[in-house]
Amino acid sequence: MKLSEKVFKFEVEISGEEFALEVKNEIDKLKHLEDVKEYYLDYRGWRFNDSLEELLIDFIIDLKMD
């Protein structure tokens, strides 16, 4: 499974399928783990939200293990 597919699945789980489909074009542009981190911290505005940052860290760790 490609990185963008994993991120899309994650997005569906946290935001619902409707929103995930709305941002699918942005998700499809993600090629590296650093892109995923920047997308959620900056584009989605998760920076400085401790619970969301923790969720993101867990997700990135899972991606690294795949």
C-alpha cells in the first residue's frame, strides 16, 4: 500500500470519509514521512495541539514500521 493510501485510510478514521475525499488531492501529493508530518502540523493546523500531535507521532511510527 502506498503512503498516500495509508494516509487516506488514517484520514477516514479520524475525520470521516466525506472529509477525506475532500482532501484526497492533497493527500495524494504526500510522498515522504516528512510530507505527512508537515501536512498535519501545518496544513491541518495540528501544531501545538498535544493530543493531535501525539496521534500524529503514533501514526508516523506505524508508517515507519511498515
